[in-house]
Amino acid sequence: EGVEDASTMLARIWLTRERESDVWKPLRKVDCKSLNESRGEEVVVDGGRATADPRGGTLRSNYVSRPATRLIPATWFQREEKKNNSKEFVLVPLPEADAWQVELLYQNAVRAASSLGEGIDEILKEEVVLETQPEYKLCVVRNHGGMLCMRKKPRRSAFLGIGEVQFTLQRGYGQYTIEGEDDENALGDLTHCVFIVHGIGETMWSRQESSTSSIRDDVDTLRSTVNRKKVLTWRDECKRCERQKKPPPPPPNRVEFIPIEWYDKVRSPTHALVESLRAVTINSIPALRAIANDVIFDVLMYLTPEYCRAILECVTNQIVELYSTFQRINPTFVQDGGKM
């Protein structure tokens, strides 16, 4: 039980999350393979939209201004039940030092249980104190179905084990898919770069509590939709050529979409226009106040020469800066005839 990857050489899965309360999410499979082969060097991932630093343990965006997220590798995972749903669980990666200990005990159990092994009885008696979590021990047990599994238990057990929290450990992450990965991998060369500038109200749409998608979300959705449509059309064409016994067409070109955000860069909370608007909006009606301060205010900004100039300069500077970054990540883009 708990063996999702039975391979001899267990590959590391790289995971990331923004906040401590978030669930760890794996990177694309192709990116995990690149990181495992990188020998600690930085790797451009997610189709060039992010850079992974395995030594620093961070994942940072290349085209979007957001805090870097944590990045860790893992081979063994701890199963934890989801809140309010005991039938489902989330995978929590074990620190690498602990994972090595788990893997060693697992390999010993596999050898002991093999045809030429000495039997599993001695392994069932063995207990290993985890290096980074010394309050827990590791052992091999039989579950209710008689199958062997790896368990993480408290070193100090409760009376008769009542109320004792035990965790089943899982080898490997298991099969998973990242939305859009297969489509993007099927595409050909990158031939176009498109910059998308948001309109009014982005201050409101970008809030986490907003039910309306932000420019970042919309651009991600647009990219996925375009890629999916391109790949579906191409595969249909491949099937048609196969029926007609013709050579298959080349894969469709890839288009990168990059959002340009100015809403958080040109607003000054001390400006007279901002203070005047806040003074006349009603505190007792928060929804109306938010629309006035975050949506209507953008219109007033653009109609004010000072703000209009600042917005245009902000957008222009960002396009120049991000295109420079884009060319650094894709050094042959112009040489290969790419267009912006």
C-alpha cells in the first residue's frame, strides 16, 4: 500500500506553493525532468513564463510581478485527510533527509520480502526516528487487508493507541496531469509574442476575494484556449492526411501572451484626485464605494493629463522591459522570424 512509483530509481517530483496554508502542487512533468537533470542550476519552466531555482528553493515569474513561491523536491509523501472529507487526502512532501530514511527502510523491506529474502518479521519490529521530526518514528506495518505499508507514528504512544494520529506514507506522487501541458508540448516553434493591456477596474478584479477574473487569469485562459484549438485542429488534419496517405502537417506554431499591468503602478493614495473621490464616496455602501474608487476612478485618471501620461509611459516601459526579458529567454526569436 502507498507505492505509486515502484521504479528502482525514484525520480524527484518538484512542488510549489504560495502560502503555508496552500496545498503543494507539482510542476509540469517536463519541468520536473529538466530540474532533475539541472545539477542545481536555474531552469526556465512553464514554457518560459517562470524560472526555478533549485538551490535557492524558489520559483519566480518572468513576466508577472508577484512574490516568488517556495520550491521543493520530494520522493515520499505523507497522506493527510482533507478537512470535512475523510475519504480524500492531500499529499504533504517529506523533507529529503526523512525521505532517505523512509526509502532505506522500504528497500530493506522489499529485499526481506523477496523470494531470496529472510522474511519480513524482523523488519516489522524495526523503528526509525525521523531526522527532521524526532518526535515521530517510522515503521513497517500490515494494514487491515494484510498489505505492508510505511507508517509515521508518534514516538510517545497514547494509552492503547487511543487517539493516536498515524500517517500512511506514499512512495512517489502518482499519476497527475497539469492543464495545458500536453497541448503546449505538442506545439511547434514560438513565432509570436502578444502583449495584452488591461482596461478599467483591474484594481477590483485583481483582489483575491473578487469573483471576476483578473488580467492574469484571463491571459492564462486565453493561452490555454488558443493552444487547445490549435492542437485539436492539427490532430484532425493529421488524421485526414493519414487516411489520404499523405505526409502529416508540421505542428502549429506557439504564441505567447503576456499581460501588461498598470493599475498598481500609477495610483498614488496621497494624490488630490484620490483624496477627493474617497471623501465623497459612501462608507456604508462598500460595493458602491469599491466601484467608484476602483473602476470609475480609472476613467477619471485617464481623462486627467497627468495620469494619462503616466499610464502611457508605464505601459510603454513595461512592454520594452518585458520584451527584453522575453528575448533573453528566447534568444533566437527574432533570428527565426518571430513577430511581436
